[in-house]
Amino acid sequence: MAKQYETVIGLEVHVELATKTKIFCGCSTEFGGAPNTHTCPVCTGMPGSLPVLNKQVVELALEVGLAANCEINQYCKFDRKNYFYPDNPQNYQISQLYLPICHDGKIEIDTPIGKKSIRIHEIHMEEDAGKLVHDEWDDCSYVDYNRSGVPLIEIVSEPDMRNADEVIAYLEKLRMIVQYLGASDCKLQEGSMRADVNLSVREVGNPNFGTRTEMKNLNSFKAIARAIEGERERQIELLEEGKTVLQETRRWDDNKESSYPMRSKEDAKDYRYFPDPDLPPVVISDEWIAEIRKKQPELQPEKKLRYQTEYQLSEYDADLITGTKKIADLFEETANLCKQPKKAANWIIGETFRLAKEKKMEPEQISYSPEHLAKLIEMTEAGSITQTVAKNVFFHIFEEDIEPEQYVKQHGLGAVSDSSELEAIVKMVLEENPSTVEQYKAGKEKVVGFLIGQAMKKTKGKGNPGIISKMIKEQLTK
Ligand SMILES: [Zn+2]
């Protein structure tokens, strides 16, 4: 019988914190900008320059740690991780090894077989490196230090995940927590959230872990899922051939759907860590922690419950809407403006999600204003536009954020409720479809729907369907 294998996965997730300035200097953290314009002697590693810790970095790290049920090291320190690479001007990275700010947390995820707890080993603060730009045309590399010194937290999980679905569920949960806290925008494409996957396989029943590899360069959830499958297969193949898995760092090439080795995986000892002599220990008082707990914003579980009670949403709808803070905010503002939460929820779960999916947009990229959706809902409820027209107008709200009242006026889309106009149309439809009228009179009442449809078509979707339906039925029973 073929051997059965189990995949064991742990994640190291880097999140860029949403501070205005860098972790150890006053330079801007803004993404982009001309190369080397957001720099100073500190973040370019000039001899004699001294780092000063940004207090907000500690606060955001604490916020994430508390939300992820971590213990806090109230006395924590920074250490130097020594290595040479041109994107790292000091030849060391300031990080935390011995006393990271948070440890021993957990995050709960939903799996097909119920809730599962993923343990968090630690969260530490560190600085980001610069960026190398390889110019193949000129056959040279440039270095941009704008990102050097941007604050990061690294969230290290225990090897508690067993497949790609659990990994994605964990990352989505983590991203949701961090976004709800406003600690980062967590854009995988822009690199403000990056996940390295540590993966090993072992025979089912074996209590010992196999040799793990680390995969880098994963910039979408789909790439992560593909990389996990690819690496799992590669390792099983090696074991089946009686070969050994090497402990190494591999780069996933999503286009080729395969990985290749970058370097043998280092251990902490390879980096010659030692406490950074330029930075004093960080002492976190009970009062400071209490203050942060107090100002913690409403997180997803509480928001979801509140939407069910305050707005009478079903659990399913509340779950979908609170999936990202962006959508939750959009819903809540719309609902409060038009006082029709169920209708607001329907427009978001229905048309908004449908269009976003069609255009492959992330929730954060949806940019229409809640005022315009609220107005559209009011107009539809008042009967001044039909459902069909509303759908068309919504498309333009979604695309260009148009003001619906003006748009309807400009394009002559107002609902036709004028009875003489509608009566003429109904008459015409009945004359054009004598056989359908016969069918109706012979007892096939269902065909009335077809006649209403024909009349709506003649009004270009603007006819009030209620009035039309009433008129047709009256005519037919005459
Ligand atoms: Zn700087």
C-alpha cells in the first residue's frame, strides 16, 4: 500500500505597519517616491548615526498582539541580526530575538471540520530592508533605500497548519484583524503583507517532523496555495525515491509553478545575534497596556453580532459584510443614511460583490460613496425608478461614483407611472400577442408574466411594473 503523508506548515508573516514615519528615524514611509528620497543618515546606515524608536510602532505591535491573544513581554529588547546584503546598509537588521514584544498567542480559524486554533509563537518588531532593482538591460543593479527602516512586525506561527486551505484561512483571519485595527493595509501585491511558508512532510502517524524548507516570494493567496501543493509534491517525491529533503530557502516561481533553491536555510546562530547597544530596552507598563485595550476598535466578531441585532441581518449576511473592514464601513454608512439596512446589505452582497468579482477587484479597491448607494435605495423605494433602472444606475455608481438623482434626470430614466401612457402600451402589447391572450383566457394564467415583460420592454424598463401588471390583468378579465 502506498504511504500516506501529512503536510506540516508554519508561517512567518511580515506586516508593514501603517505609521507615517520609519521605525528609527523621521523619514516618510510612503510607498513609491523617487529612489532614495525618503532617506537620512540613520536609514542609510551612516556610521555614527543613532536610531530612536518610534513609539507608535510599539503601540501597533501591542494592538495586534492583544487582538491575537498574545502574552506581552513588558520588558523587551532589540537585537542585531548580522548579515551582508546590498539592500541592508548597516550590515545588520535591527530585530528582536531574545525578548520579542509578544509571545504565545492564538488565532481561531474555521475549517470544514469545525474551529481550529493556530498558535502564535511570537510577534516581533523589526525594520524593513531597502530594495534592489535589477536592470537586465543595463546589466546592473540599483539600490533604493526608501523602504529601509519601514517598520515591520513579524508574526511567527507554530507549525499547526496541515493544508493550503488552513493556511489561507489563517492569513485571511490575520489580515482581517490587522486591517480592523488599522495597523496596516495588508496589501499582498504591494508587499505590505508578505508570507513565508515553512513546510515539511511526514508519514501519517510519525510524531517527528520532517526536514522543512522555507518558501519566499509569494504575493497572492493563489500563489501561496499553488506553492504549497508544488512543494508538498516535490518533498514526497524525494522521500519516495529514498532521498533526503535539504533544509533550505526556496523561491517560488508562480509562472513556472515550481520552486528553486535560493540558499541553504540559516539558523539563528548563523546571524550572530547580539543585543543592540544603541537602543535601550522597551518597558511596557500595565497602564499602557490597559490604555491600548481600552481604545481597541470593534473587531469582526463583535461587529458581526451587532449587525445581527442592530440591523437584523442574517448571520450569513453579517458574516459576508464584516469580512473586510472596508465593506463593513460601506454597509454601515449606507444603512445609517437610508435607514434600510436589509436593502443596503442586498446591494452590497449582490451587485457590489458580483461586479467586484467580475472585475477581479479587492474589496479595498471599491470606491463608490455610501451617499450615492443610499440615495439609489431611497429612489427605488419611493418608486421614482424601477428595479431594472436601479440596477443600470448602480453600475455607473460602482464604476464612476455618479450621483444617482442627477444621472436619472439627465438620462430620462425616471419611472413611468403615467396611466395614459402605460395604458396605450398595454393595449399595444395585447394586440400584438393575440395567441398569448387566448392562452390566458383558456386558463393558462402563467402567460401574464410574458405580457408584463413585453410591456416593460416597450417602456425600456422604466414602466412601473406594479401598475402595468394591474392594467394587463384588468384588460384580460374584461
Ligand atoms: Zn531615515
